[in-house]
Amino acid sequence: MRQFYPLLLMCFAMLTLQSCKNEDKTREIPPIAVKTLTLGSPDSNNTTSYAATGRIEADKSVRLSFQVGGVIEQFPVNMGDFVQQGSLIARIDATAYQKQYEARKAQADLAKDTYNRIEDVYNKGSIAEVKMVEARSNYKQAEAAAQASYQNVKFSRITAPFTGYVGQKMMETGDLASPGHPIVEFFDIDKLKAIIPISDDQVNQYQIGDTALVKIEVLDTEYTGEITEIAIQSDYNTPSYTAKITITNADKKIKPGMACTVMLPEPEHASEATSSRFIIPVETVSVTDDNKHFVYVVNSQNKAERRLVKTGSLYNNGIGITAGLQQGDKLIISGYHKLTEGTPVRISNKH
């Protein structure tokens, strides 16, 4: 029996070694936990665009006031009312202006009659020309005074200069209105403007006609607009320039004064040297031995894929990528330092 013991021991060792080899073949490499950023997703901030917060203003906005003073007699509109062009907004007591007009109109009629009689006498050669000229001058002056008085009567009414909405009312019926003192704000909100600042290092990248995306936070809705104005002088004491983006307000849900966020995508006319498709965190970009830039993305087999990229300009929130990445790519932004090509990964984006 002892002579078979070494043989049995050798067989047992070979079986154990074979079992270990089989176990190594079936053992899988545990995936590395990583965090990712989906390029171009609505909730991400990785597109090459300029973002700014601003406010909504009416495309047309006026403060209406009387050109003559008086007590407001009628004020038939209320805040928020929709008013057609030409409809009455307010009227002051025009009794005094009406009487003044009637008196001056009578004087003008008398002056006209006097002028006509003197002209007839002059045509017959019975009166000097200077008398006729004097009568005609008096008539013209009286007529001008009557027309001026009639303008005061007309100015006692304020009508809607365009179809729009009543904003804030500064006065009410019975108040004493003064010339030039606003009594009501009036808006046209068919079109609105988003007012935003653009920094001095970005203002030359955009021009009138460029497309913009305007998000109204309280409505949780995005609207496509167009840049219609860009200031050529910076705001007082700040290196920023005011820009206005016009949007259509078909459903009338947007109101002047609402807060908004405006995204200005990189314009098509931007130079190729500065054009970038995405902005990614600077630390995710690594460099090969031959000075090529690369990042890691998650492929369809949930494995790390090393992707060569071309870098562009630096932004406040990262570095621009001009080539090498596509919309929808899952960029690995955490755990990338543990990866090599083909390393299994497990996405864990929970905070």
C-alpha cells in the first residue's frame, strides 16, 4: 500500500491544480463603479452655449398720460384688461376746455365774417389793401387759437395706442391728473423680450438673428427665440452688455416681469478654431505619451472605451471638445483613473 501512496498524492495534487485553473477561467473581473455624464442631454450643462438669467419684458410697453390736467372722470379699464386699439382708457372732465374752445371758435367765426366783408369792399376798390391784410391776419390768428383749444378737448381723452393689456394703474377715477404724469402702463404681449447680460468675452460671438432658447422657470416651458438687439456699450460699472431675445407669446401665458434662463448655443458663424460641440470637465481629459488627448466613455457592453478627442477653448464650466464625442455618449467623470481599455464598469450616478 505504501508504494501507491506517492502516486495517490500526485493524482490529488493534479486534480486540485486543475480545479483551480477551471475556477480562474470562470471568475469574472468585478466592474469598477463610475459616474457618467450624458452628453447633450436636456438636464446637462455640457453643450457649448452661453447661459444667463434675465427677465421678461413686453415687446411694446408705454406709460400713458394726459397732455392736459384735470380730474379723471372716467377710467373704465382695470389691471389685466385686454383692450382693442382706439378704445377709451381714461377721460378727464373737459368742461372748461370745451367752453374755452367754443369761445375761441366764436371769435374765429366773427373774425372770418369780418374778413369776408372787408375783402368784398377791397375788391370794389373802396378800402386800402392794408385793412384787408389786417383782417385776414386777425382771422388766421383766431382760427389757430380755436384749433389749439380743440386740441385740449381731444387731449382730455386717452385711447389705446395699440391692442394690448392694461398693466399697473397709477391713478383712479376722481384723482387729479397732471400733464405728462403717467396714469397707467399698457403692454402688447403678443411678442416679448428676454433681457439678459452677455459678458465682454462672449459678446462678439453673437449677432442679431442668432437663435436662443428661453426657459421660463415658473411655467417649466422652453421657447425658441431670436436675438434682436445687442448693446454696443457695456452696462454701467460692469463688463457686460445687454442683449434682447424676442419670443412669441401665442398662448399669452408669459407675463412681463417673469424670470427666465436664456441659452445661447454656439453660433454657426463661430470660427472653426473656437467651435466646440461639448463642454466637459477638464480633469476628465488625459494625455497619451504622444500628446494626444483622450477620455473614457461607457460602450454598449458596459465597458470602458478610450476615446481620442480634440480639445478647443476653455470655458467657465470646463473645456470644449471639437471632435471625438457624439451626443448621447456617456462620459466617465468619476473613477476614470482606475480604468484601462475594456475594463468592465458599473454606472453609479446616485449622490
